[in-house]
Amino acid sequence: MLTLFLFQRELSQLKEEYLSSADTMIKAQILKDIALLTEAIKEMKETWDARSSLNPMKNIDHT
């Protein structure tokens, strides 16, 4: 879970950097990719939470 949090934070930082400096075409693709990755992270977190609520022993982060 910590890995997902760090990955999401890194994506947010990249988004801010590219918003200020990227070419318009590249910027659009990067923002689309970031949105897809952010949604995937959200789904992974929801799956993790659902699985953890079913079995408290799986709530241990093994990173």
C-alpha cells in the first residue's frame, strides 16, 4: 500500500512539472497517461481495502 501511495505522489509531482514545461501534444498525452495510472491506483487501493476487510491478516504491508 505504501508503494501505491509513493507512486501516486510521484505521478502528482510529474504532472505539475509537465504542466509547466511540456509541448502541447506531449502534455496532452502525458496527462492522459497520468489519469489512467491514477485510476488504476485508485482501483488497486479499493481492491486492497475490500480484500483487507475480508481478512484482517492481509492488511499487513509486505513492502
